[in-house]
Amino acid sequence: MRMIAFLSLLLSPLTLLAHEEKSFDRFFTVRTMRVDYFHTGRVGQEIISLDRVVDDGPWAGPRSKLIDTLDLGKYRFVVRDLATHRELYSRGFSSIYGEWETTPDARERHQTFHESLRFPWPKSPVEVIIEKRSARNSFMPIWQTVVDPSSRAVNRAPLEPVAEVHTIFESGPASAKVDLLFLGEGYTAKETGKFVEDARRLTEALFAVEPFKSRRSDFNVRAIAPPSARSGVHRVRADQNRRSPMSVEYNIFDSERYILTLDNRRLRDVASAAPYEFVEILVNERQYGGGGIYGLHSTAAAGSEFADYLVIHEFGHHFAALGDEYYTSPVSYETGASFHPEPWEPNITALHDPEDLKWKDLVEPGTPLPTPWRKEEFEKHSRAIQARRAELRAKGASEETLEALFREQQAWEEKFLAAEKYAGKVGAFEGASYEVTGLYRPQVDCIMFTRDRVGFCRVCDRAIQRVIDMHTE
């Protein structure tokens, strides 16, 4: 191992890249293997069982950088060569199950979620291992299986595309770029043109903010919209019942504006028509809402006045594992713990040791840790806005009325936070990840904290850049 490490220091980056690509060709083909499984459990019990193994289209990921070095996600999976036990591929990820088990519902009953692992199609049998992060931030194996690509149990047939793949822009080969796929949900066949326009508009919104703006040439963006029988998606609180192609819906975990799909198999089948690594689902609705889970997918209401913000914020979750920095909005998760272990999200800290702050290199000398700000005044105003919003929603107020309230909130917060003593400085500001106390965010404002037009803070910017670097060659 020491000799290998020494030799790697002598090799140029181009030589290392060529070596890694030869390793890819030795162990993998250019197709994608998808391992589908069921994730079942409740608090104190977790069971994973294999569903199927299928071809999931062309491999879009890099042919080097196959081992994950980012240390992100609640889970991680590892692919090992069965004969030599050599680690061939790994990726961190999070899941809907991982979120659900933090809700009160998980204490009352079992539930099952469908999930997938995607990796280059192996040429020989491999061992696939799923690991879960412990409270000490170490990964422990919770499930493993052997996959033989030549087995009769493996379906090697690619799916026929369910809809046309639209190229928004293409910067180079899929293996060398980050491949982002927009999926449209709730668009009828006659609204295909509207979907493509929405995808183009919101692509431009995403790449208008840093660091995506400067790294645009590192991305390919494509779009697919399987046609819906009726416009819109399922909105149970609005008594709008829909059976859309990918079963995207509002009210996930009984949270009115949380949008996801629980039909992972269908989503993956639709997406397999295009090379992709990341998925943003555009929902053909005006009602404010969205969602995002690291390594799974993100969603946004394309018709909302705040669609630009929703796409950018939710993609931050999905793409770079950024945690929510806000903490005064109602959520479905259990909160108020007396002790918080150090979060794995790159932009949240429990600040157990200010001398070992994970973004300490970005903190200017003289900035106190924790960093003071007018927290109580902000909370008072934010909770008053939340109460007004809840009252308006209960009365069936229009989206136009609710959007006006958001504009009012945005204007007040922009002015208030810009006037803070440490505005624009990196520190540790208490209040983050749904917790009033005990968790801290890097800057007083960020697009992961408010809808203000400040963009990503320096810590979030760096986290995004690291993911881009991981997926480009």
C-alpha cells in the first residue's frame, strides 16, 4: 500500500486518469446496473430485501473517481469484486426511509419504501453492501448481497423510452460531465412544449447562481416528461386527486408543501431513457412546494412565483447534501433533542469544539464562535409570518395571496439580515436544521436559510464545488 501511494505521487493527473479508466474497462461495461430493493422497518428495526436487478440505460457517471471521498449521506453502498474483494465503486446517499424514521409515525408502525442502487455494469460477480451511518459518524454494514451479471435472475434488457428526451444543453461526453435530468410531472401531451419551456427557464435560473454559473460547462442537462392524462399532480389537501405517471404528490409525511414520489421504480424506469446522475422533477402546479433528498431526487412546483428559489434550494439538498438552515417553519420530523451529534451535512454543525469547526478555514480572525446575531427578533417575526400563512391556508386563500405574504417576508428578511454585524462573514450562527438551539449554520443568510436573493454561502458553495469535481473528468 505504501508503494502504491508513493507511486501515485509521482504520476501526473493525466496518467492517473488513464490508469483509472483502464481499471474501469477491466471491471465494468458502459451500461448501468440497477439493484432495486425494499427498505422496511420502524424505530428499532430495519430490514432490506432484494427486489430485482435490471439494466438502467447507459452509464453516465465518471469512469475514474469511482470511490466516494465526500463522506456524505446517511447511507453508503459499496461494490466489491467477489473474487478479490477489491472495492470497485462506492457512493453515499440518503433516502425517504431515512427521513421517515425520524418522524413520530415510525414509532407507531412499519412502512416499506422502494429504493435503488445504480453503478456501472460489472463484468464479473460482485458483492453489494449497504452501510448506515452511526451516531458517531462511522458507517456500519446493514445488508449485503451477491450479484452475478450473467445470472438468469438479472434482466439485461434495456427499456424502451416512454417519452422523448429533450437536450437543454450539452457540454461534452456524459462520462466527463455532471448529467442533470429534469423530469416533468403533471404535464399532458399537449403541454409538452410548456414543460420544455419550464425546463429551459429553470435551468437558466439554476445556472444564474454561483457556483453553478461558473461551472456551467461541467454540466449536461436533459429533460423528459411522460404525458399525464390530466394536468397537475395529487394534492390531497386541495381535494385534487390525480394518478400521474410517476406518482409525484404533495403532503409527504403529512407536510402540506413537501413534494416527492414514493414510486421509485416508476421514476427510475422513466429516467433510464437518458444518461443521468441527478434528477430534478418539475411539477406542473402553482401551489408552493418542493423537496430534495441527497442522491435520490429533488422536486419543485414549476408554476410557483418562487419556482427559481425552489429549484435552487431543493437541488442543493439533492446534489450536495446541504442541510436546511431554517428552523422556524413547521416540519414533520422530531425536534428538540437535548444533545445533537455532529451532523454529516457540510453546512450544519453542533459546534461541540469551536477550535475544530469543520469550516474553520473560512472564518476570519476576530469572528466569535458562536457568532452573535439578533436571533430572538428574527424568530418573533418569522413565527408571526408562519401563523398568518397557516391562517390563510386554512381559509383557502389563493396562491396569489400566499405569494404576496412570501414577498413581504422576503423583503423584511433581506433588510434585517443584511444589517447584521457579521453579515457576509463566515462563523457559526445558532439556529439551523429545524432546531432553535444546539445547531449552527455558517453565515447569517444563505439560500438554504431564506428565500432572499443572496445565493449560496461560502460553505455551501464549496460543498457544491466538491461534488462537481467528484463527477467530472
